[in-house]
Amino acid sequence: MIEQQDSYRTISQLSKGSFKDRGSKFLSFAYPVNEEVAIKDIIANVKKEYFDASHHCFAYRLGAEKLVFRSNDDGEPSGTAGKPILGQLVSNNLTNVLVIVIRYFGGTLLGTSGLINAYKLAAADVIANAEIIDKFVYVSYLISFDYNQMNQVMKIVKDYELETSDNRFEMACNMVINIKLSKTDIVVQKLLSIVGLNAKIIDN
């Protein structure tokens, strides 16, 4: 069973880092991302901007449960680039993050251990330079209820510190509420105990 997490660690904005070893220069970039479509565009843009680099290696993790991940060596020996980059995301417990490390070859072969170390430290540097933030995971519901049930609804909103939006208070009221993942079951149970209230889950 997958453990439900109320929050996850990610980065707030683009960060940059670097590492040098025996003439080879490694430039690293960390991006906050939410979906694989956006990742493809970012990688394509980096390859276009740094077209003269020898390699464009990357790794990413997505989702609060961190179940979606991928790494790519882009021509470096298997396991020497993408895997150590991904390892830094894992060791820093980050998700919804893409790290790209590009290499300008300096003329001296670094060997397997040297490459692993270089990509690891380039990834570590860009993460160290990033602003790491916690983001909460919410489930959103559209609730409908009668105006005379307003006090009951607002007590639940206050008791569980719920975020609300799109409020329409008339004889028939509508409200969107955002519930932290771990509190979803108990809050929905409380809401549905109000006779006549309807709750429908909606996409964020």
C-alpha cells in the first residue's frame, strides 16, 4: 500500500550549478516540473542552447509518491551519468524536479568512477544552490448545500483549516474546498453528515 503523503519536497525555481575535472566542464540545471510533456520541451531547449556540448544527461522524479522517474546517460557509459544524477534527487528526497547536466569534454578521459563522481557532484551543486520548499498535496471537492446549513459547513472549514474558493452564497450555496490528503476521509465524512449536502471531487 502506498503511503499517503501530505507534502513533498521540491524546488521553487530554476537553479544552476557546475563542476570541473581534468579539463571537462559540467554545467548543471535544476527545474521545477509537474509533467513529462514539459520535461521534453525543457530538454529540447537545453540541447538547442548548448548544442556544442558533448553530452546532455538528465534525471527526474515526479509525483508526491515519487513513482515516476527516469534517467538518461546521453552517450556516456551506461550508469555513469543519469543514475548518479537521479541518486542526488533521491538522497535529497526531492520530486517534481528535473536535473540536466551537460558536459564539455576537456580531452582527458575520466574513467567510470570519475564520470560517476563528476555527474554526482554537478547534480549536488545545483541542488545545493536551489531553494527547496515543501508543497502540500490537496484533494479538491465542490460542495453544494442550503444557505441555512452555512454555519455547519463553516465550522468544519474552520476546524480543519480548509482552503476555500469559488464561493457562491445564495439560497443554494456552492463552494470549492481543498483538503490536505491525510484529512480527506474524515472531512468528507463530516461534510456528508450534513443532511442534503452534496460533495463531488474535482480535478485540481
